[in-house]
Amino acid sequence: MVFENGNLAVRQIVKEDHDVLSKWLSDPRVLQFYEGRDQPFDRSKLEKEFISFGDEKTQGLVLYKGMKVGYIQFYQLDKKMKDQYEYVDEVVYGMDQFIGEVMYWNKGIGTLLVTSMVDYLFEVKCADRVVMDPQVRNERALRCYEKSGFRKVKLLPSHELHEGKFEDCWFMDIQRGK
């Protein structure tokens, strides 16, 4: 188990999670905000991009009251990326997540997930900052991240290719102790 917080738990992805990840990553409602509806995942693509057992990122399955509800990954930023955002002498982690079970949207689970992961990264991984880069148009995610204490740092124009179009993103961060 990566961590638990009340009804929420995050554990590392295992091969047995293929089916639920395939379900979520072929659902147009999820893909509209994560990866793109023009990029559904078959088993091969899923294994290549979401079932990674390397050291560079930790990939987790999100459980709520024992139900599989989402995905989260976190990773320490390398020197090049830290330099790009002027976080030279800090330990900085990035994270990405989605709630894949749409019946669990708008119930506060995303906010609980984000705040719990940030606490974990600050307390266990000794992060100084945590960063994300959500698309500007993903208003639900932005509200969640701001409720969780993230602040918009910088607009990243045409930052992410999504459904054939380069989308603007917000570079957001939260600092330990703020």
C-alpha cells in the first residue's frame, strides 16, 4: 500500500488491474479530459504506457471504500525539468490522476485524493513542492486542485496535444508549509 486515508487508499498497479484500466481508458467521458477521445487504449498500449514497473514514476490504483475508482502517478522531477521551472535547489514531485469511475465524480473524492497524495509526498518523500499541468478547459480539475491548495503559477500556451489540437495548460504548484 502506498498510503491510506480513511476510506481512500492508493496501492501500486498490478497486472490484474489491466481490465479496470482498459475500461476507464476506453470511456469517452474519461478520455475527454485524460489522453483524448481519439486515443482509446487497447491492451498493448495500456501495458506500454500505464503498467510501468520502472523507478522513474510510481503508478497507483485509487480505492475508495474498497472499490477501484481511479488512477494516480507521481514522479520526482529531474534536473532539466526543475531548471525549466526555476526550482533548482528543491525536491519537486509531479503528479497526474483521474477518477475513472464517473459515478464517483463530483463527490469530493478527487479533492481527498489530491490532498492525501500531497501530504504523502511532503511527509514521506520529503518534497518541497508538488506540481501539475492541467488543461485550462478542465474546469472541474482546476477547482479540485485549487481547493487542495494548488495555485496557478504560469499559463503554458499550446502545451499539450489533445484530440488533434494543442491545448493551453496551467502550470500549478503547492509548496510545503504554505
